[in-house]
Amino acid sequence: MADVLRSLNLLETLKESIEKNNITDIRDAMEDMLISRINIAIIGDRNAEKATFINSLRGLSQEDESAARTPSSAAPEDLAVFPNPKHPDFRLWDLPSISSNASFEAEDYVERFKVMRYNSIIITFTEKPSVNSVAVWREVRSLQKETVYFILLSSMKDTEKTLEAKKKASLEVLKAEGVPLPKVFLVQPSALEKLDFLKFLEVMRGDLPEIRSHALLLALPTFSNSLVTQKKDAFKALVWAAASLSGGVSAIPVPLVGSMVDATVAVRILNKTQISLCLDDDSLQRLARQRGLDPARLKALRTCALSVEVSKSEVKRRLAEAEKNTSTATTRLVELAMPRHARSVSRSFTVMLQALNTAIDDMGSDAEKVVAMVTGEGR
């Protein structure tokens, strides 16, 4: 129960909405997280590194059907959109290269490609940022947009020494152009668990609104144990909201209807959990192909039935088991954490909370085993 009630910003926001009886806000927050609605613009030369980066953010490789290609199939002056096949409302927008022409106008570029409509903007390069790309950054920041970043993408020929030299040169360009507190994140496009990507993700998530931050987290492929932990925490906050609604916090509970709603909502959340943790068959097949592993070895790591298939029968079984095992003392503890007007339905709330959080922990354990195998720790 302790990790359910930890002071996650998202959880506190959801609890505040419940206190104020803002049920529509709760439903909207849940929906945004479940569909991972977020749009990210990626600006930079259309090269192999950028295409690989776009694919990696979507859990794909060059061989996959909907992968970004090199050379790009889009015209040089057109943007291209790449939805995530598992989370279609998570979209990456490949914006055209920034011209090196001295007559380039950053304001025109920002207006033409509607840069301000994206939740985040990533400016990529493989050597050092151009003066014009810094001008775009400056224009975006002047319009009160904080979520714009510089990423140095490593190439196959780079060494640790060359990357450090490139990063140093990039920072010097930013300083010379008057960028305050310049930051350049070094990313290996084909292996996001390496170099600075996780640090970059932490910074970007901190800059995004809470719901968008969690929507992004849940849509990204799972390639480190820290991501598994963060995703588990986010899903537990989502479960808290779902349990609040399904428990009847703002409605009169109806016998039998409540249990059907619980199971339906639970299946949807756990389906998202399975896909987000990359435990479904398609994700494991793709991951095995990318890392040169036997898919059967990855699939065999799944010991939780829900990691293999999220079935309504298994969810109902877990809800029934939680109903049987939930003690009066546990229910009382939950009552104390709930709004006063909601305490009459605390048992229903507790049952759903316990059943789904246990399932999320079990699926998270399977995901950690997969990560260990993929990154080499479990081989």
C-alpha cells in the first residue's frame, strides 16, 4: 500500500480532482494516459541517424513495415508523421532540415511548420548545431515554449573521444550564440538505454504538464529497469483514479454493475500495461529481432499470465481473490486516505486497488527480466 500512496505529483493531482468532485477531469486524465496522446516534433537533417532515432522511440527497426526510411520518402520541404503502431495517438513529426542559407528566417520556419503546436521540439544534429537551428530554438523560446531541446545523435563511426569532442564543440556554439545554461544531450539512436537519453527523458518529462509527461512515458519502449519502475508508478496512479471512479466516489453504487465496470476498466488498464512494458508477443518478437535474440527465450521469461494475455477471466479471478483477501484493517487504512464523502465505498475501492497493483507488480517483474536479457545482464 505504501507505494500506492507515495507522493506522486500525478496521484496528488488526481486526488485533488476527486476531492473537488471533478470527475470529468479524472476521466479526461485517464483517457489521455490510456491513449498516450502526445505529439513531438523532431527537427534536423534527414539522415540515417535521425531515422533510427525516430524508429527507436517507437520501438521499431529499419526492417519494420511502418519504419522511417533513409532516404526519407517525404519531399525535402514536407513534414512526415510517424504514429506509434502500439500507441497511435503518440506521434513523432519529422520536420524538414533547417536551411544553412544566410537569409533563413527562424520566424518563418516556426510559422510554416506550426512548431508551437507540438508538446515538445527536439533539434537533432550529428556534428554540431547550426547557427540557424539555434535561431529556431531562440524563436520558440521567445514564444514562451520551454520544451525545446538539442540532441547530438551518435553515428556508427563515432568513438567516445569523437563524441566528447563533438559535444564540447556543440556547447561552444550554443554559448557563442548566447544560449543561457546550454545543454546538449548525447544519444545513441539504436540503443536509447546508453549515453544521455534517460537523462534527457527525465528533463523533458519534468518540463511537460503531468498528464502529457505520463502519456509520453507509457508510450515509449521499455529498455531500462528505471523505466519499468516509473511506468509501474504511473499505472498505479492511474489505477487509483480508476478505482475511485469504479468504486462509486461520485455515484451511487449499483449491485453487479460495479463489478462489471471494474473488470472492464481493469482489462483496459492492464492491456495498456502489457503493451507499455513491451510484454506482448509482437513487441517481444520485434525486440528479439533488433537485438539478435531468440524470441522464444524472451517469451519464456513471462511468468505472469497477464504478461502473456490480458483476459477478462484472469482479471475477474484476481478481483475475486482480492475481494476474499482484503481485510477490514486494510479497508480502514484506505478510508483514511480517501475523501470523506467517498468512504462508504472504500471496500470496492480497496479491492480494485489491491488486485490491479498486484497485477502491475507481477507484470513489472517480467518486464525487468526481459530488460536484463535484452541489455545483456541476464544472458
